[in-house]
Amino acid sequence: MVPDKCVKCGKIVPVMVVVGNATLSAFQIIVGMMTGSKGLLADGIHSGADVLTSVMVIVTVGLSERKSDDKHPWGRGKSEFLGAVFAYAMLLYISVMILIDSTMAIFSGHVHPPHGAAFFCAVVAILANYILSSYGLCVGKKLNSPAMIANANENRSDMIASIAVSIGILLANCGFPILDPIAALIVGLMIGRMAVTLGLSALKNLVDESLPAEKKALLERVALQYKEVKGINYLHTRRVGQQAWIDMEIIIDSKRSVKEGHAIAREVRAALLRRFIQIKEVTITFTCKENPSAATPAWKIVTNKIQAGTNKGFNLAT
Amino acid sequence: MSVEKAKSLKKCESCMTKTIAWGLIANTFLAAFKLFVGFMGRSRALIGSGLCNLSDVTSSIAVIIGVRFTKKPANARYPYGYGKVEFITQVLISCFMIMGTLALIYSSFITIAARVFVVPHMVVFFVAILSAIINGLLFKFSHCGGEELNSPVLRAHAEHNKIDVVSSLLVAIGVLVARKGMHWVDPAIAIFECAHVIHASVIILIDGLKGTMDTNMPEDFRDEIKNHILSVDGVLNVNKVLARQTGRHIVLDVVLELNPDLNVLQAKVINQKIKSLLRNVNKYIGHVALQIVPTEK
């Protein structure tokens, strides 16, 4: 049982992380510009990147939670990945700019050490990131929320960047001015890495990448629990926003009727939806192992029966 | 899909790859030449047109990457294939086009505001005409290929080639008019051209975004599919047809009613008939999920 205190924290943490990072980012960028510290400026952008992704998630999740309609029968969940691709493309651009700027500063030779105030700002950033990340980790672990844990780890990496920047500024003032742009270079690389890895994962989801193999195995296991299900012909999965869309074909005994097959398929669908909350919808079709050409004579008799039973006309020539 | 059809598609595909490669080379030269002559001959419009060719080059590269991906067959990690890469490259192409033209609009406004007009050289006129002819041919090929292969990215690329034709012709006209003494015409044409390019790019962009968003196909298409399925023996009713595009291919999600007393094997026969019928009438139909519900008696 999760304590009430943690549930309350769980509601506060996402808001606090966004507001905290936004304030921190603005503070770092302003101080970085005033003191002329490239490292601090890059770190400010790094903190701002988190805010950008959080805001984007809030906006696109709102869009993807709209009910699916005739035009978007699969929902609008893919907009989350589209938003992510655009946000990370922008971040990649920013990181390249930082890299170019700091490399040019390193090679040009005349670098002025930043004002000492930048150091204090960097220390504040370390503390703020430490508090945010440990708070987020505590709540994330208690509530078992991967998103919150990922967010907290993000702040951990921000903290490491801030440490690098503060060391850079400190040593820059001790006679090694080149260390400040080098710190900026490191932060720029960190932003670039984040943009590329997260951007690629969003792109993969846009191309309908399947869920990881172990998740698929879990789904198969649930379906195979039913003794009527003899096997699984195929299992296609793809992500639509935070949720997954499942497309599955089960193999059942060829002697069973369509009515029974439908009942089994419905039951498997219900079981999957019960078991995994992150499934948006399940499409289950059924088939059998046997080769159908052997059944052709029997098939003809049955069509005639249907023809007698319903008003629908048949074109027997085809 | 019949063997003959598959063969003709393959032929079309290899012809397409060649066209794109030639287009890439031709447009690289045209862009370099136009930018050079544009800077020397001080024609804003020609510089703009050169940028247009340059964005065409990036778009060709995107098309080549996209087509290479689409060819990869579906696998366990990508059960629906790589078709949607085409939509993403399409979005990319339109973004390149928009960015390139925004830069040009800015520079054209500056020229008009600063009133530094220079009479462009006649060389500009001939380059523009040459570029119009080359891109006209490229358009013809990519348009045909886009329709034949049902490839969204090729269609976007064809649109891009068309823009190049229009922009080159406009430049040619602009040069002639400017030489008659109306100097403001050249930058003004550049601005007009940009508006046109941006309009076309936004259409391509929205199209690509729709593709990645899993939009349902138009109702008349779905009705047609429904009627085809209803024509198969044993199908009593079709309750739902959903269709989405993964690049060139169409993924169908159908709910149909069968007699509840049929056995599974017979249902399988009907399913296979439906699938082969659908693939015969429309060669772009890929994965089909046929959900069967028994008819209530």
C-alpha cells in the first residue's frame, strides 16, 4: 500500500520539477550572459531543455487524450512522438550551436575568465538539481512510476553538468580561462546526446516500432493461458502515444464454430485489457492450422445453407 | 499481386531511383551555377531560384534515404514495415523548403527597402530557361513514379520539382522585364515566388503529418473496400472498415459478419478469398486484419 504522503508528493513533483527547472534555467542563462560564462549559459540551456520536453508532453498528451473519432480511429497519440521529434530537432540545433561557439572560443585563444558570480550560480544549480532529483526519485520509486524516475535521472545528469561547469568556472578564475568553454563543450555534447537518443526513439515510434520482445512475450503468455488458444499466428504491436495498440491472430481448433471462435477472441481481448492498463485497443482475429483447400467441398454445402437461411443473394459463379 | 504487376512495379522502381539520382546531380550543378551567376549578376530572383534547387538537392537525398528504408521488408521489430519513413522524410522535405524560402523573403525585402537594384545579365535568362526544362522533365518522371508506386514521398518530390519549374520561369520573365527598366520587378518576383513555395510546402507538410498521425482514409475509399468484401460468398455484413497508410501501403482493419455455424476452417477460406480479392483490386493493400463476428439470428 502506497502511503498517502507519497500520493500527495506524486501530484506535486511534476509541477515542481517544471517550475524549478524553468526558474533555474532562466537564472543560469541570465547570469551566464552577464558574467560572460559560456559554460553556465550552456548549462542553463540544458536545464531549459527539460522544461521544453515537459511542456511538450503536457501539450501533446492533452491532444492525444481527445477521444478517437472517425477521422482518427486510432486516436491522436502519435502527436506525442511528432512533438518530441520537433523538440529534439530544435535541441540538436542548439547543441550544435553551443559546440561551434565553444570550439571557436577554445581555438581563438583569447578567452576572458567569467566573473566569480557565475561560480555561485553554478553551485546553486547543483543544489537545486540535487534536491529536485532526490525528491523525484523518492516519489517515483514509491509510486513505481518509470516516467517520474526518468525525469529524476534527467535532473541527476543536469547536476553532473552543473558540477563540471562550476569546476570550469572556478579553475578559469585561477588562471586557466580555457576551461570555461571546455565545460560548455561538455554540456553541449550532453545536450546533443540527449537530443539524438530521445529523438531517435520518437522517430522509431512514428515508424510503428513494435514493443520490446519481453513485453510481447508477456502478452503471448496471457493469450496462451486459454486452452482453446492453440498458438499465435502473429502478434503486431505498436505504440500510439503512451499506450499500445495490439493486433493479434490466434490459432484455434478448425472444428470450432465461428461463434465459439468469436467468444474466445473476445475473452482473450478482455483478459489482455484487464491485465495491462497501457493497452489502448486489441484487435484479435482467429484462424486454424489446417490448409483450407482440403475443406472446399464442405464449404460449398454450407454456403448453400446460408443462402437458404438469409435473404442475401449469392453469386455462385465467383 | 500478379507476377506481371510486380514486374512492372520493380521496373518503375529502378527507373525512379535513376531519375532521382540524375535529378540530384542536375540540381546540384544548377544550384551551384545559379547561386554563382546570381551573385555575380546580382539577381535576387536567381539566387532564390538557386536556393530552390538547393532545397531540391536535400529533398532528393531525403527521398533516396526514404526509398531505401521502405524497401526493407517488415520484421519482428517493425511488424508494419518501414513505410512510414516516407512520411517523415516528406515532413523533412517540406521543412527544408520552408526554411530556405524564409531566408530569401528576408533578403528580398532588404533589397527592395534599400533600393539597390542592378540590371541582371542575360546569362541569367538562359540559365533559368535551362533549369525550367530540366526540372520539367524531372517533374514528369517523379510525378508518374509517385502515382504508380503510390509513394507519398515521391509525390512530394514531384511537387518540389514543379515549384522549381515555376520559379525558374518567373526568373526568366523577371530578367526580361528588369532589362526593360522596371528594376523592382526582380526582387518582387522573388517574394511572390517564395509565397508560392511556402504554400506548396505547407500542403506537403500537412500531408506528411497526417500520414504519421494515422488518419483514416477517405470514406468513399472505405466504402469501396466494403463493397468488395461484401461481394465475397459467405460474407453477410461488414460492420467496420478502418484504413490507414504506412507509406505506400494501406493497412486495413475490418470487422465482418459470418454465419455463426460455419467452422473456423471455412472462415479461413472466406478470409483468404477476401484478402486475395482486395489485393487484386488494389495492389497497395498490405496487412489486412479481418475480425469475424457471428451474425445474430
